[in-house]
Amino acid sequence: MKTTSILLLTAVLLVAAPAKAIVGGGTPQAEGVGRSVVTIVGSRGNFCTGSLIAPRLVLTVAHCVQPGADYKIVAYGADGKPELQNVRAVAIHPGFNMQAMQTHRATADVALLQLEIPPKGKSSLPIGAPQIPIQVGSRFTIAGIGVTVRGDGKSGGVVRVAGLVVTGQPGTFQIRLVDPVTNGVRDGIGACTGDSGGPVFEDKPNGPVIVGVISWSTGPNGSAGCGGLTGVTPLTLYRDWIVQTARQFGAAL
């Protein structure tokens, strides 16, 4: 077996065990918005979250699918065992800056994956943009397959959702979310390793719409880790690029 395949399978096994996702816990949701959430694994051993926005098109973040590695989607067969599905092409927004993302500054942390076949048991959801102006205290729902214990890959792998609220100075470049119970000053619910790329939903009259992606997280009071801030890249400035790139991939949004 090639080294690339071994690394991909290792990443799958790390996230395949039933466990919590989203640090601090979250509500399991295999149905509803959870049906749009997929697991992305890379040949370097990383794993991230994505969301299906067309039958063969996955939205995620740019920092999860950088050049120089192979990426696949994890699907599950009739026996419940994980299977790897091929990614045909990756498109990264040209405005993405890795250094900006790593220092929690706003950047075009958006990417699309074109799949060879639709993921099994999944369905797509529409994309949009947050209602403007974004108000402090407004509620958004995040979803992801990330870990609930920092550094423990086996504590991830199940789609979970959590309701968080806006803090700081939100805008079209970046939104920062916190657990409404802990307000980011104590350990609370928030994105963690593996949740990057996960969808951020806003309730609209016709149902939930993906309005952003999870880019980064911190611990309480801005410390390293998880359970404090959840950094979101809203789709406001990038929806046109997503639609145009999807059209190039043969998908209509």
C-alpha cells in the first residue's frame, strides 16, 4: 500500500470512532443540517470538515486543502465502515493568506472541492450571506466533526452542532463567536481541531442557510486551544467566487 493511502486511512481511523465533536460537547445531528457535513482527510494526516453545497461540490476552508497533499472524503458503506472517496479538483480562493489566518486576521479562507461521485447518505444545503448588519449577540449554528478533547483525534468523528453568539466587532470580513454561557472567558463550547471548514448556519425563512465557514479557534480569554473564540469567515465577500467556481466545475448553485 502506498504511503499516501496509509496516512489517509490512519486519519480516517482517528475520526471514525463514535465520540463527541466540537470541544465542550455539542448536539449530535446526523440528520437535518448534519446531512450536509462531510469529513475531509489529507495525506499529511490532517482532517477537517466540509459541507456539501451541490451533489459533487464541497465547501471548506483554504488552509485545510493546501497544495502538496492528496485529499479525500470519508463516506460510510452499508456495513458502516469508512470508505475513501476521491476528490477530483481543489479550488482555493486567490485572496487567501495563510499568515493572516494563523494570526486570526481576516482573509479569504475559502475553498471548494469537486468530487468524483456524490457522497453516500448526504444532501446539499444552500449558501448565502449573514444578514447585515451583524449584531453582537446574534445567534449562529456551527457544525463539525472535530475533537472534543484537544490533542485526542479519537474524540472526533461524529457530526455535532452548537449554537453560539456573536461577540466583538463583527463585519463582512470576520465574525467571532462564543458560547453564550461562558462568553469566552471560561471553558465552553466552541470549534476545535477538525472543525475547520465546518459550516456556519443562519436560520432563514425557508430553513437553514450556510453563511460562513469555521476558520480558527482559541481557548478562554484568547489563550491557545479551544473552548473560547470560534473564528468565522462569512461568505459575504466570497459568494460570487464560490458561484463562479462552481459553474466552472459544472455545478449550478
